[in-house]
Amino acid sequence: MHCSNVAVLFRIVVFTLVLACLAPSYSAEAQTKRAKDGKYVYEYVENDPLQTRIYTLDNGLRVYLSVNKDEPRIQTLVAVRAGSKEDPRDNTGLAHYLEHMVFKGTDEISTSNWAEEQKLIQQISDLYEAHKKTADPAEKLRIYKQIDSISYIASNYAIPNEYDKMVTAIGAKYTNAYTSTDETVYINDIPGNELERWLMLESERFSQLVLRLFHTELEAVYEEFNMGQDRDGTKVYQAMLNALFPTHPYNVSTIGLGEHLKNPSMEAIHQFFSTYYVPNNMAVCLAGDLDFSATIALVDKYMGKLPSHNFTRPTYPREADMTQPVEKTVLGKEAESISIAYRFDGAASKDALMLKLMDGVFQNGQAGLMDINLIQKQKILKGGTYSNAMNDYTMYVINATPRQGQTLEEVRNLLMEQIDLVKKGAFDDDLISAVIKNFKLNQLKTAESNWGRAATFVDAFITGQPYENYVSEISRLEKITKADIVKFVNERFKNNYAVIYKRNGEDTNVLKMEKPPITQVELNRENQSGFFTKFEQTPAGRLQPVFVNYKDAIKETKLKNGITVDYIQNTVNPVFSMYYVLDMGANHNKKLALAIKYLPYLGTSKYSAEQLQKEFYKLGVSFDIFSSADRVYVSLSGLEESFEPALKLFEHILANVQPDEEALANMVDGILKERTDNKKNKNVIFGQALGSYGIYGPKSEFTNILSEKELKQLKGKDLTDILKQLTSYKHYVFYYGQNNLKTVSKLLNKYHKTPAKLKNYPTPAVFTELPTNKDKVYFVNYDMVQAQITMLSKDELFNKTLVPFASVFNEYFGGGLSSIVFQEIRESRALAYAASSYFSSPAKPDKSHYSRAFMAVQADKMKDAIDAMRQLLNDMPKAEKQFTGACASVQKQIETERTTKTDIFFSYLRAKDRGLDYDLNKDVYEKAKTLTLTDMEQFFTNHVKGKQYVFLVMGDKNKLNMDYLKSLGEFKELTLEEIFGY
């Protein structure tokens, strides 16, 4: 689904990627050079490990190319240097809903008769202008009814989702888009052999904007707005923007204001598109299995014909200096928290560079001041930082969640104390070099990712910085001294911040809207535009799939103590990952997860807890233990050069960890506070607690935890004994790195000491899936604008022959932007922003397949949405061409996927868990080649149609039609205590 929610996350990720993905591990200065490839001139940067080429076409389009042959796919990002900052002030949210509309086609795509459709769309546009101008609610409603009526007529000429069908046909993945403050970016991950057809499609897509099916898509955007109203974090972020940017357009979030969303101007949208969606304001960023010469020629062939024009970019007011803290309070149901935000100069400034290094000192996840002083010492419950480096300004944000009985003001003081420590230079002299060493480690890891490469190119283009700045970034950071950091923080971190207190309470500012009268529009599934026909006829080669052979890909040996070591050599970079794997988890011992949670707070007979974190960080290595219900991973990963000292320290910890009763008491208090907070968090309530209850009832892996009384009776030694005995149980080792197997075995024999005979695992607790032999409704009351609904129906135990059917069914019926469910629920009826349905396959032979559906809808749309979904689950629409496209998409994705590196081992484990010794994708691929719509109808009849469902519903009972819910089946309103087990 097209969304704005990923935008801030993307910016934060790029904030690290520009350090990690492009910076060389040496200090040579980067210089931009020019070279020629046939008739094309390109720029490149010396010492760029990605060997990126940057072309500029005659029409001004920037093209960034990077080759990565790991798999025959290309990550594509098409970036427009315009976002919500450019929104007209009376049409906020415009850039974002324009992004949605770019998926709706052109005068060539998604229409069966453009001449007639165009006339109707113009009438709709004129009506929207009249709707915007009038302030009379009755007149607005009258006009909207006209809009709805004409929209239905226009829908007879529309062919919804043609763009999505075409990208599905070429085997694209992760099709999406996002809008942020300064950019709008369109995403596809495509097979390398489909580059030309993708360019053919994108060239047409960006050639013209047609606002077809506008009123139903706008309603979907409003549902996205509703999702934000139900998220306290979104409201905190908006308050932060208001505080930091009282006059700059950054003060409105990308989604826009509710009153503007309900009063759009189609004319203003067209004006925005014609101004900013021009090649001299756009970039095509490609990373993956490509050939430089052939690729630039294809990009020029298709995108080079887009016309450009010059335009004057708006100027925006500079904010006055902040001279005192700005305090704001946000009310909501979720856990209390505090956010402190500072405003600095934009992404291309010296501020942004200094902040990157300063942030590593302040909080790096292991050994920063906040990590050691507040998180490890349990002075706060949770905490973190992030930086959002936008073009005009950078936001640096510190956030934290209080412990039980702790006020937000007390947390604020603790956070400010850490800033004061930086001002005083009260941090280790070698911390900066350790931070940079870990940046280099991230460089090695993230350069493997096509997404990381392409995302960095987007950032370079949007911020307008020379690409050489990115390549030389670590060498520039290496020149920054401790004194420079101290000076910067003293000069720039003063009383110039905003503090947002997120407190518990009722938010009376929530915008309540009635659902508009929307006539279900026509879908015309069997129609096809002339462009689609031409697209299908354009030849594209097919690749042969590669299925991993586990026996060949994984080498195996035995240590002297008989422990199996699985080994895969890293041929890419000097980074290792090692795991001790135990096939037991919380189901075998409820204390196990607690022991693992306890470990970061503990020292050994030789080192304090703080010293251990610092030692690993200096080595460029991270140490972790993860526990699931039935497996434990004890992991070590980092720079290959540090493997032996890290392994030695790693084993020392496991053998010599010491209990700390004060740390345990604090941890228990923290767990109890987290449990309280979880009962306020709608994602945990719905996604975990109610979801588990729907499958298992009151006794499940989710509720299989120690009681408060049992927690408080724990002794530190109870947990450290579990940690010390971990490697006394049966386990095996997996190693991925550049050291050869002989060297790895030698080091493990030296340091990995175990008893002569390893212990068997304890008997696990078993949780039985409940039958779904009658319709039931489990309801949880929660004060929210939307309702969230999941439907579950249990099918048979794991059957590998169903997996190929499920893969194609999910692609066709309920999993993608061109799926039946998405078309019916969102495109045709505008009932939900998020709607999906799929047939799930379990990870273990003793677990069941399920037919599942999910919707997030405005409360007054719940009945219509559930009725529509039930109809679909009992009568699958049959669209032959769409089904053929789904089969082709599944095949092409498998043809171009490659299981490599550590993924080979984890793929092997997943197969092993299912009782298989081969890659199940092989079965999926072969079946997808021969599957017919008749076969799928039979699968649907046997496994989906006519089933009884458990309805899991969360929403505000005062807004929902409770009589309708009760009519669906046996009804039970559940308390939080019932679903959480405490």
C-alpha cells in the first residue's frame, strides 16, 4: 500500500546508510571525475566502493547506477524532489495523495475509452472546486452526491489496478511509494531481465497524471489519517513539528490536515504534478544486476523523452532561534513517554555531520552514554535517539519511557544529564574511534543491500549534495576530535529544544468524520487497455531458478566434543556471524527468556557489565542471545579480525556471569511496568494478545510467562545458572565468515568448552490450537477511531502440497495491490486503507494452515467491510488474466531470488523444522507453471469457502454496531486480563 508512514523511517535509515553504505574504510579524499561511456558522459567518485556512476540525460534526469550481482534483481527508486513542504498551505497532504494517484494510470493505462472518461473526470474536478469553495454542510453533501454519481459512471471506463497488474506480471516485489517532507519516492524491486518493460511502464506512468477513481482513493487516504489519529506516536511527532517549526511548512505532517483532506482540489493536484514531476527534478536510482552501458541506453530511450521545464522553487521562512524550551503535552491511551527534540541546520550542513558522530557517542545501542548510564543501569525503562536530516532543517530527537513510579520530569532530568556529560567531555577518549569502527562495520554489511545503495542515491539527489560527500564521509568524520564534539554540544545544545510529554488521558482533539455515501465503482477486471496489450507483447527473457542444495551449500564438521559445526564461507567481506543454536526455548523453561533478558545487566568475575559492553563495541562485535518459544540463538557477529578475542570474551561471559540482585529487582520492576504498558498498546493488544487468544484460547505461548509473584521470588543465581548451563544442553554451531573451516574448528575447540555428555532438553509445554467449528466473535473494547478486524479459520495440519496453492492464491486473491481483496474492499468500495486475506502455512508439522483476513476500517464502515470480506471468502471472483498474472509473478520472483550467505542456513533450519530436506520453493515453482484457475477454485472450495470463522475485533463499543457484531456468531467481550493472562 502506498504510504507516508515509512518516510521518517527511511530518512533515519539513510542517516546511517550514508555513513555505512558508501564510506570507504580508508581516509583517502574522494574526488569527482568524469568519463565517457559511448555517447553518455557520467560522473564517478574515486575510492567509491560501490563504483557508482551518475549520468545526467539531456532532459535533466539524474540516473544513479550501481552493480551488485548477488541475485538477478534490481532495486528501483524513482525520486521526485518535492514533498509535503511544497504543499499549498490550503491543500496540505496534497503531495501524499498525489503519490497515491500516480498508481491510477494515464490516458493510455487503466482506461477503455479515454475520450469519454476524460469528460466525466473534468466534471468531477469542477464539482470538487465547488465543494471546496462552499462552507455550507448541506451544499457540500449535495455536491458530494453528484461527485459520487458521476464517479460511478466514469468507473465504467476505468480499468483499476492496471499498473499493479503490470508490475505483478514482471515479477516485481515491494511495489510501493512514500512521501516525506522533501521528496516523493516510487519503489519496485524487479527482475533484472525485466528492466526494459519496467522502464516502458514508468515512462508512461510519469508522462501524465489522470485523477481517476479519485473519491474512493481519497477515502483510503483518510483511513490512513485515521490510523494516525489512533497512534500516540504520530500525535507526538506532530506536536514536535509544531514546536520546532512554528512558521516553516515542516510544521504539518505529510498526511496533512483532516479538513484539507476532506476538501481537496483536483486542479491543485494537477498544478503540483505539472510543476514538480519533471525530469530535471527527478532521479532514477538503480542498484543490482545491471550492465552500465545497456542500462543507461534503456533509461534514455524511455525516460529521456519526458519533457522538462524550468521552474522557480519556493522559498520558505527561516525559523527564529529558540531561546527557551517549548513544552507540549499529548494525551492518549498508550504508555507515557517523553521526547526531547532539537532543531539544527539541514542535511547538507556541518551540523548534520557533527550530529552523526555526536549521536554515536550519546547512544549507539551498546556503549554510548545513554546505553550505559540509563539503559544498562535501568534508570529508565526504554530509550533511544534518532535524527531526521531534512533539506532545510535537521531534527535530533531523544526519547524515553519512564519506569514504574517515575515522572516524565525525572526522566527529562536524566536525559539532560547525559547531554551535560557530553558537554563536559565525560566519555572515554577512545569512544569516538570505536564509533567510527562500528560505522565501518555497518559499511561492510549494508553495502550488500541493493536497497541500501539505491536509498543512499535518493538521499544524495534530494539533499542536493555532491555524491563525493557521501563517499568521503567517514574520512571527514575521522578528522573530528573529542574537543570538536564537546565544543559543538556546548554551543548548539542549550535551552533551544522542544519537550513533548506524552501522558495518559483522553484526547479531545480527535477528528470524527461520518462515512460519505460512496457507490461501489465498477472493477472491469476482464478489460484491458491497449497499452497493457502492447506491454504483454513486448518480449522479455526468462531466467532459470536456482534452488539451494543444502548438502552442497553447507559444510559440516564435528568438534572434539562431538558438537556439529555448520559452515558457509563469506566471499564478500571481512565480517563474520556465529551462532550456538539450541532447539529449546520458553516452552521448555519459562525462566529461560528472563535469564536472557538479565544477561546485559551482568558482569563476570573479571569484568563489570559496563566494561563488557565497551569491550565488544571496541572490537566492532555484538553479542546477543535470542529466545523464541522453541529455540535459542546465542550469537556473535562483527569484524572478522576480532573473531578470536571476541570468541574468548564470549565464552568467558557464558562461563563466568555473576548474579546481581539489585539488577534483577530493577529488571523485574521493569517487566511489570512493560506488562502494564502493553495493556495500553493497541498493537500488542490486538496483534499479540487477542491474536493468540483467537488461536489457542487463554493458554498459549503468549501467556506462558511467570506470574508477578513468581517473578518477585526469583533469585539472581536461578537465572545465571541457566545461562551458565546453556551450552551444557545439546546444541550445534553455525559459522559464516572468511576464516576457513579448519581455523574455525581449531578456535572453537580451544575456547568452546562443554561437558563430555550434553543434556537433553526439558519436556516442552504444548499448546493446542482450538477448533473453528462455529462462528465466534471475540471483542476487546478500546477507545479508537478505527476498528481492527481479523478473521481466522483453522484448516488441516501442515501439508507441503498446499504451499504452492497458497503462494499463488495469496498473490491472486488477497496479498497485493492488484489482488481481488484490495480491489474490492479498497479500490471499489473505499471501505479500508488496509485489507488483505491469505492462506497461511505453518512453520511446524504439528501446526495448522489457516484462512485469514484482516481489515482496518473507520468504525462506521465496519459492517460494510465485514460483509464485503465474508462475501469474497465465500465467492471468489474469477478473473482469468489476473490469475495468469499471479502465476507468472510467483514464477518470476522465484526465478530471480537467490538464497545466499547466512540465509542459506536459516532457510535450511526452516525446511528442517517442517520435516523437509530441500528448498520448498522448488515445489511452488513447478506447480505455479501448471496451475489453472479451475485448480484454484477447487482449492478455494476445499480450504476457504463456507468455513466458520473466529472474528477478532478491537474498537470503541460506543462507535461500533455491537448488535451486528453479536449477530455474526457466539459473542464474547474479553477483558485485558483474560487475553494477557495477568
